[in-house]
Amino acid sequence: MRASDASSNQIILHGAYVCLRLPPEARGDVARIEVPAMVECLGLHNEFAPADGDAHARGTVAFLRRVDATPGAIADARLLHADAVVHVAAASAAPVTGFCAQLKRRLGPALAPRVLDGVLRPPSYTGAAMHDFAYARRVLQQPGTVMPHAFLAPTSKTGTWWAKDWMERHTYFLPRYDDAGSMRHQGHALAAEAGIACLMRRTYKHAALPAPPGAYDFINYFECTDADVPKYHEVRAALRDVARNPEWQFVREGPTWHGRRVETWAELCE
């Protein structure tokens, strides 16, 4: 007899970031789109306000207004130049796809948004000790008045990465030591450690990895306070340093989009 135990890989959350261009001459009409009614009809909770524990099971929505953006190795003009981003998430796919379809229809082809979607699954490379290190001390989502900054930073891995065995890929997340016990590289986990306690983070994966052309493998998202914006940039710089984190030689970044969380749809159009 053999055990048939296996870790769950079931989808925990479906999510999408709807990236919008809002030309000045169109903002009045866009502001009148009945997005609040759509949100109410779908039963979505606004992430700007505090939520109880089952908010994501019901579904959530968030409104993000552009601060700035920087290009990445992957060209993506529609994200880079987005004036606003709407995040929608739910435990089932229907509220997410329904919201995106309704908003696209109301915006019309001239303002068709760029939609970055994915799913949240249990961590792939996390045993009990690593879970305690990376997640037990993590900061949870706070109200928009407390953590107003949002960073959307999608990435993909190279073909060389996906050609590696999963066990080899796993090693890049851990520190590496020489035979004398001296640390040679920090790996992803230690390079990102400074952000655990101050950066709310969420990563959607493409439903099938590697993602097809035109899609990202990972849609990474962070929130933080005013005071911790420098910490976000510090952590990103540490991850990009291949001497500290060799994994990054296999990473290709899309644009990094920086927004500010706002409470209502109308605020995106001001």
C-alpha cells in the first residue's frame, strides 16, 4: 500500500487588475458609468475600508489612481500609461469575469482596458519553517487611509527557468552556502526579508505556467504606508541584485505601476 497524500493546489482566489486610460475629454462620461451599482449587484466589498475575515470569499474591489510608472524589459504600454487600475477578486471566477465584461461593455471599444488576470494558489515551495519565516510575520491588508500606496509589478520567468527541474527552481529561494558554511547568496527569501513586516503582498499566477505570449507568469502587487515607500524600493533593488538573489537572472519585468488607493470610482475620474 502507498500513501496518496498530496498538497492542495486548488485555486484560493480569482483576481484581475483592469488597467484604464482616461483621457481628459472622456472622464465625465466615464465617471457616470454605474460602477457602484455593479459592485453592489455583485456583492463586492470595497478594500479601502476594513473588512471581516470572509471578505474575499464574497469578493472585493479596489480603486487605484496613478502616481507614476516605470518601464520594464517587457514592453506593455497599456499598463505603463494606465491612468487608473481597478482590482476585483473573488473565490469563484464568475464575479471577476462578470465585472470585467460589464465594465468593458460600458467603456466601449475606444477605451477598452488592459486586463491582467490570474489565480491565487497555495505557495509552491513553502514548508512549515519557511511558511513561519515568510508568512507568520507578514502584514495584512490595512484600510486605504493607513496604507495608501499600491504597486503593480508583473513578471515572467525565462524559458531557461521553466526548463529547470522543480527541485532546482526551489533552491533559488533559499540562501546558498559554501563548504565552510559561509553564505554565498541570500536567495529570494532573505533578499526580500526587509519587506515581510511592512509590505502587504499578493501574487496572482497565470492559470497555466509558463504563461502564453502576451500574458505574465506572475502579477505581483504590494501596498504600504507613506513611510514605507522607500522600503518597497529597497526590497525590489535587493531582489534585482543577482549577486544577492541569483533567481533574478531568469526574471523579466513588465512595467512597475505605482498608484494611490482611493475609495470610489468617481475619484479615479477627477
